[in-house]
Amino acid sequence: MSVAPNRRAVLRSSAALAAAVPLAGAAGALSAGTAVAEPSSAAGRPASGGADLGPQVLVFDPSMGDAAIQAQVDAVFRIQESNQFGTERYALAFRPGTYNVDINVGFYTHVLGLGDSPDDVVINGHVTVDAQWLGGNGTQNFWRAAENLCIVPPDGWERWAVAQAGPMRRAHIKGNMTLWPSPPGNRWSSGGFLADSVVDGQVESGSQQQWLSRNDRFGSWTGSNWNMVFVGTEGAPTQHFPNPAWTVVDRTPVVREKPFLTVDDEGGYRVFVPSLRADSSGPTWTSGRAAGHSLPLSRFHVARPGDSAETINRALARGQHLLLTPGVYPLSQPLRVDRPGTVVLGLGLATLQATDGNSLVEVADVDGVTVAGVLLEAASAGSRELLRVGRGRSRKNHAADPTCLFDVYVRIGGAVPGGAEVSLRIDSNDVVCDNLWLWRADHGADGSVGWSVNPAGVGFLVDGDRVTAYGLAVEHYQNYEVLWRGDHGRTYFFQNEHPYDVPTQSAWGHGSTKGYAAYKVADSVTEHHAWGLGSYCFFDLNADIYTDRAYEVPDTPGVVFTDLMTVCLNGPGGGGILHCINDSGDPVQNGFGTFYLGGYSNGVATPGDR
């Protein structure tokens, strides 16, 4: 199915949101206490021998009955459908069995099966992300997740119309899958991530503008817009760029899948930590139990909103892992992860807020740490960084047991004003990043967004060597959005928007250079590879703003970019991007336009397959 190119940024501007988006407190009288208090008290009870995960984790069992479960799921969706910047957080957890329910997945809602295999939890129904809350525009369907489920849609179609921070993992779709909203409305969607999953039928991309599939298996794929990337995916289409824009990498060089919560035969909760895989394709679980090890929940500190950094850090210092139950955690000092192999796992988009100009998570230069499923938010000014892995350049080799970051999101502005010099900094070597969205907000609650209200310098700063990123989205930062100074780095899929709100050209640039590159590889780097990159501009103040280039790299044979593009979404007089990479590539400016390059290395640009 073909669609016209989508003016994604226009509908995400603060002007469009003013009338359309209910903000914090928009759930009105439907609070967590009044909407689901009675049902959740039963659903949230601990399993036999398990831990109480709190009132915001609703744990379902087939014996509860489908009608009762449906009522609870619907109650949560009524709260969360349009609750873009609210403080409510939920996890909907399903014990092994079969359920005849339809699950609409709203903001800050995490749907998870508790089996060892996705096929242990069967949903005879839909697990849906749609966009009727915003007139069919799915470009703001952020902050939600589904994992470890078998979904059997009765009409044969699973709909997952998400933007950034809306991953699906470890799923089995017994049917087809569509990635754009249902009618009516403009039916736009923009961003998405699918990993370790099987779709028996066809995946239809529809209006999706950019998408990453990693270690999946498809019956077939149809559709393309700007930037579709497939890594280690069986049944992916054949490499072709830019029309259709399919970037295909046959094997995933190194990855560990995200840890997930399970329930054992005695009813106790455990966290399964998958093993590292090298040179892989396809999912982990289709030929039997996935390789890895299981940790009993007794080895975790189960945190609740209200726990202080001191309380959590004492538990980490005792050698405990950390499970963050859904909610918002104001912190005035960072969580310190110093022990090798520590697992930090969030449920329900658990949100850490920096309230005193502090960092939020500091990981030592050690082996095998996991940070997964968390939203990190600047709730004050002056943080140097929000998450840091390592402390300064290191010679330690962690290739055999790397630290991994899964579904880690940063928000600066949007819900509350705040700022940070660097959002995520990696000093350690061999770190693997799997689905990051680092966002300086372009829209949000009143008083939370503005050039000097939510200042943010660099989004993603890499000083470590051999760092790999799958699914890297970095948007609206005021300096280089990605600054990569470590050697032998790799990125598979990059999505970017330049800052919308540049007030004047003199406010944004350095030396004689207009603006900043979205993705900067330092001149000292000898080897760096990147596949499937998209950078867009929408300067919404009509101030004739330009950036000289989207990507800036050293001209050396070891630095290779494959399948890259730029898009201008401004109207006339808005400005644009003058070059794609270094001084190569035609400008996109003063009206909707796109430019594609098949590759760039050693100063030579090559066209794609047209």
C-alpha cells in the first residue's frame, strides 16, 4: 500500500497540540485509585511465594474470567489513552494461559506475558496501538511497550501504530501486522522497533516513516517510506535504497535480548537474562527455550515510588539487583551501579527524575550490567549528564560480557522544565544499546518547552570503543545530537530531528558553521560504520534557519555510512539543511523535500539503487 510522504513534524508542533492533547491530569475524574482500585487489588496480589509488585502492576490469571480482565484493561486505557504527560504508570502482566480479550495500549502502559516462551501466554484478541485520540495521527504514540506474548487477532490483523519509545519484543503474531493507524484521520505514524519476534503473515508498513526490525522472522514485508532498516531479520525484503528505502543487514554482530519477568511453577517471580549472541539472525526462542539464566526475585530490591536514592543505593551496595515498579521516582542523587552483572529493570515505564541538577544512573566500568525499561527525566536545571556508563576513557575489554542498555529513554522538557549538558554518556568499551530515544521536547505542558526553558546540549556522547547501537533516535538537541569520539563504533538505524525552536541563526552554530550536525564522528576516529540514517528539519519559528550538514565525519576509508537521507519539512522561508554529509549532497530547504545517498566514505558519495 503506497502513501504520500508525511509531514511528521508539522503535527508534532506545540501549536497543533494546544487544542488536541490533554496534558497532565487529563484523565480527569478517572484516577488510578477510582478507576481500577477494586479490580487491581485482586489482580495485583502476589503469586504464591512471590512478591507484591504494587497496585500499578495488574497481574492476570485465566481463572479470573475474561470479562473481569477486560474491564480492568479497559479502565486502564481510559486513563492512559491520551495521558501523554501524566504521572500514572501501569504494567499489565499475564500469567501463562489463554485469554479472550482485546488490549488497547495507551501511554505509560507495559503489557507483558509471564511465561518462558511467548507462546505460553496466548491473547485471542488484539494488542493494539491506534491513534484516534489525536485524529488518526500516530506520530505522538510514545512511551508504551508489549513483550513476551502470542497474539491471535481474530480478523487476522495486529495493529501497532507507534512512534518512538513504543517497542514490541519477543512476540508471536499469528496473522498479519500493520504499522499505521486505522481510519478515519490522516493515519500517520513515525517510528518503531520490533525485536526477537515472529509475524507468521505479512508486515504492512503503511505510513510508517522509519522503522527498525532486529532479529525477527516475517512471512513477508510490504511498504516503505523514508527509512526501513532490517538487521538479522529472516523474511526481510531485499536490500534496496532509496525507492523503496530498505536497508538490510543479514546478521546481527552482537546482542543480548532484554531481560524479562516470568513466573515459575511454584508461582514465584523470576527475571530471565538472555545470553549474549554473536553473528545471529532470527529470534532466540523459536527452537526451544532461549539460552540464558534466571534470577529469583528474592535477589532484587523491588522499588516503589517514594523510595529514595539512598534506600536504593544501599540495596545495590548489598549486591541486590533492582526492579523498578511503575511510577515516578524523584531523585536528588544518582543510582550507583558498581557490581558486575547487575540488572536494573523497569516495569511500566518507570520514570526517574533528576530534581537537584544531579545525574540519575551511574554505571561503573564493569562487565555485564543491564539497564532496561526506564524513562530518565531532567526535572531541574544543570545536570551534567543523566546516565553515564564508565567514568573516563578505559582500556578494559568487555566484549565477552558487555553492559547493555534496552529501551532507555530520556526526556528534557515536555512534562516539567529542566536541562542537561549530556543526556547519555558512554565511556566504557563494548557497550550495546538497543532502542534508545533521547528527546529534548518540542511540545508539552505549559512552561516546560522553550529554547532556554529545556536546554540540552549533546544527546548521545560516546567515548568508549566498540560501542554498538541498534535503534538510536535523538531529537531536538542544541549542540551535536550525537557526538561519537570512540573508535570502532556501529549504528544500525538512526532517526533525528533538528531543534524546531531555533530563535535566530546566531543562536545556533559554532564558528562560521551554521547549526550543528545531527551525527558527528570526531576527526580522531579511524573506524566507524552506520546503516540506515534519517535526519529531518522543521524550524517552526519561520526564522530562515539553516544547518550546514546533517552528518559530519572524517574522510578516511574506515568511516563508512550506508543509506542516509535528509528531509526538510519547513514551509517557504523556514530554512533547511544545506548538505547531507560533510559537503556532499543537495540541499533540502524552503518547502518539503528529501535527499538520499546510498553511501559515503573517504570523501566519496555514492548514489543509491533507484
